[in-house]
Amino acid sequence: MIELSRPTRAPWDTPLQDVLEAVLAKASDREDSPVGDAFFGRPQEIWALRHALSEGVKSAGPLIAFDLGFTRDKVIAFRAAMTGLLGQSFPTVEICDFGHLGDGGLHFNLVKRDGPLDAEFERSLRDCVMDQAVRAFGGSISAERGIGPKNDRYFRIFGQRSGIGAQIA
């Protein structure tokens, strides 16, 4: 999803949506188009679709959610590494993530597919994800939502190392 805006009083005459559609039309004409299934709509409709993702994930099973932050160059690498690691170490967990990759944020949502979520399993899974995010990828344990009770333990473990110490100090 891309949301664009610009000042309404601007020195140009062409509406931003028209400019974007023209650029995407050229890209969609290619056989290997990365935007072949692009959908345009009013912001409230598009945001409703985005929020439906969250609701859909919640209905898939017990949810273990993370709001991680990385430098943009590490988001995809983190996700690829976690796909392999979770597949080996936590095979009953499915990645159902989404995010705003343009700023390095990743809503790393995991769904446990085989029944209820017990505290020991959740802690082990959270420890694994947070360790990889911070130690292996230099990320932050909280991209935009603050620390919160689920992250308090990791703030104490990683502190400044997770990139958030200076933000709240």
C-alpha cells in the first residue's frame, strides 16, 4: 500500500494520483510487472483493507506480534533469516507479517497454528525473535508502538543496544 500526498496549493497542475497512475501504467505494461495487480482507491477504502489484514491475522490463531525497526537494508534479510529459523525451531508458527518497509518498520506477526499459546512457548519464541532482531540485525525491539509490557523484558536485556535507549532517555 502506498499513500502519497502533497500540498494542495502547489505550482503544478496535474493531480498527484494522475502522475502516479501514469508512471505505474508504464511499469504495468511490462510482462514482468511488479505492479500488475495494483489497485487504486479512495484512502478510506485502502486503509480499510490494510486494517482488515490485522483482523484477518487475529482470526487465524493465537497471535504473537512484534513491532520491529531496522535500517531499510536489513528488513528483507531479517525476514528471510527468520523464515528459515522459525521453520526449523518453531514449525507450528506461520509468519503473517506486514509493515512499512520504506522506513524500516516491520509488523512481524506470527500465528501459532496448532492450538493454544502457552507462556513458555511464547517466551521462547519472543526470545528467539528479539535476539535475532537486535543482535544479528542491529534492529530495535520497538519501531513505533513504544515499549509496552511485552517488551519490558527485552528493554532490560538489550537497552541501548536495541536503538531505543537514547529515544526514551
